Amino acid sequence: MESDQQGSLSGEIFEEYAVLSVDELSRLCAVDRTYIVELVEEGVLNIVELDAGVVQVDASVWRFPGSALRRARTALRLQRDLEINLPGVALALELLEELEELRRELKVGR
Amino acid sequence: MEFKDYYKVMGVARDATEAQIKQAYRKLARKYHPDVSKEKDAEARFKELGEAYEVLKSPEKRAAYDQLGQGPRPGENFTPPPDWGAGFEFSGAGNADYSDFFESLFGAAGGRGRRSQRGFDTGRGGAERGQDHHAKIMLDLEASLHGGPRTFTLRVPEIDAQGRLVSKDRVLNVQVPKGILPGQTIRLAAQGASAGAEGTAGDLFIEVEFQPHALYRVDGRDLYLELPVAPWEAALGATVKTPTPGGAVDLKIPVGSHAGTKLRLKGRGIPASTPGDFYVVLQIALPAASDEQAKAAYRAMADALPFNPRASLGV
């Protein structure tokens, strides 16, 4: 960050290639891994199913899609800023998604 | 410097109890939380609110703040009195991004234990890897449709040589990946905080949202356009010019179209291995009956067409 102006940077779309382990995700969110495990247990974060129907109990084999990063960060912000507990965060996220969906339909259907 | 009326920000009386202040904060925080609110200035309001609460929830800071009295009228220039803060001890400020007003009273939060603007951005085990930075940008739809360079200015909080927290503008030229959608993230490797000579820099994550487009609405990878057509174009069919992301095209309106008829141009939405579609939704535009000739034409139509548009309503 020494230079203010720099040449053109290219990056990829994170969500399209990233597959994250629980440790990677917790590092990217700068939280303890137990917090990520709690988000999974609460159903806020979904893991990629390696074998359909097989429940992976061991968190170290979990894999998350790249979209989990933004979702986890939003959950963290809501929890911290509004002091709501995990079930509350899960509910808020679901309602926010529903709201987003309705807003989109409203615009498209007009 | 602008004087900030923290009581007004929180909408509480100057003699509000701690419980009332907490309640007001909770209520407004839910309303203006940037993840919840769609209001344009939500982020700024939320920040201002956090700052006001930081002062009013702490008996020491509140008492010190109250000493200022009403201050000058809001918006007027403000300078802290010379004996400001004597006898009060401030510690444990929690947020980096305070206003100048706040910092002139309570100081920029010291380096230790301070969280960055988003709180949990603080990296861990910092020696070998700099912390990741996160930013949010508004992108024009065209950037996603065609890809290409865009310039963004990000505000980056930094600690300067005197240990003060300053905000620095950082200009970034980014090649926007073609086909990126709202809610997705561009990751720029090693563009986060540096980690000193030894380590690797953190990454910069740029969350993308779209600016509203003048013509098109976005739904996933699909785009929607409302296209006005004349009644006779809809009824008799026509070929009309329509804008599309790839440029204007001649679009065939089928005979017997009506308001709401949806025409699909396959694969002309947002690009991807399976690109989105482009939908044209017809709207019937009526010519104004502004002169005698137009009125005569409408009367002729009324005479010629036995038509009850309310037949389905049973009247």
C-alpha cells in the first residue's frame, strides 16, 4: 500500500473457484474455528456434500463453497453489531434473503 | 469541525437513562444496520449511531460530553475547550472509524485491541501474513456484461508515523471479470495489508453490487427490459427496434401480443458458460387523444370493436 496508484489488477470471481476448509474459512473471517462450526450446526452455513446423504461429522473434512465467506461475514456482523444470538442470526439471514427475493420479483414483474 | 449532537443522533432526551439509551441504540441499530437496511445512507447513519452510543453509554464519556453543554449549533464550527477532558479517563475505544469531532474529544483509538471498521477484519498470527481487507463497490452492469477495466477509490484506514489513525484514499484499477454477479466477490491476491519484509501480504476482497440500470433489471443472470409498443403493433404484429446489451436489434412482435407478453432472446443476458437470457416484457403505450383526429380514431375503434375489457370481472 505504499503506492496510491498502480497498474491494472486482475482478480477472479472468488465464488466461482473457491472451495474452503473450515480452517481457511475461519482464517478469512478472522474468527475461531469453533465459531464456523457453530454456524454450520445452526444451519447458517452449508457445506458441500462430498457424498450425497452422508453426514460429515468431522469438521476437518468439511468443504465450503466460496459464497460461504460473505454469508459468514454477514452473520458475524449481525451478531456483533446487533448483539443477537445464533438462532436470531439464522432467522435474520433467512428473512433478509426472502426480502431480497421479493424485492427482485417486484422489480421484474412490474 | 462540526459539533455532533449525540443525543439528537440517538433520538433521546439529554436526561435519558442508561436503559433508554441502550434501547434507543438497539432499535436504531436494527433499522440502520448496513446488512439490513436498504436506505442509501445506512452505513453513515449506522456509524454515527455507533459513535453516539460509544459516548453516551459510558458514564465518563457522557459526563465529559455533557460538559460541552449544547455546544455551538449543529453544523457550526467547533473547537474543544482548552481544559477539555481534564479529570476524565478514556480507554478501550472500540471502533476505528470515528468522526473528527469524536477524535478531538476522545482521541483516535490507540493501536492496541482496536478493531478495524468491520470489526472482525483483524488478522491473526500477523507475523507471517498481513491481514485481509474487505471492500464493497458499486459496479455498472456493463462492466459485468463485457468485462474490462474500472477504477475504484477505496478508503483505507492506516496508522501513520505518529501512531494516529488516518484514512487514506487508495485508487485501484481493476480488470472486472466478465459475468460477475451482484453478491459475488473479486479476490485480489496480496492487495491487503502488508506483513513486513518477511511475510506475504493479505488479500483484498471486493464485494460487488450493481448500480441500478437505466433500462435493464437483473434477476440472476437474466436481464429484463420493459418495451413499450403501440396497440396496433401488439395486435397486428410488427418488427420494432429494441435495445439489448449487445446493441439495438430488430425484434419481431408476434401477432396478438398483449401487455405483459414476454419475449426471450436466449443467451443475451449476463455471460457465463451458460449465459443468462434477455427478456423483453411488452407494455402497451396509448397515443394521447389530444386532437380531433386522434379522438375520431378512438371513436372509430370503439364503434368497430365490441370490446369489454372488464368481462372477466363479471360486470
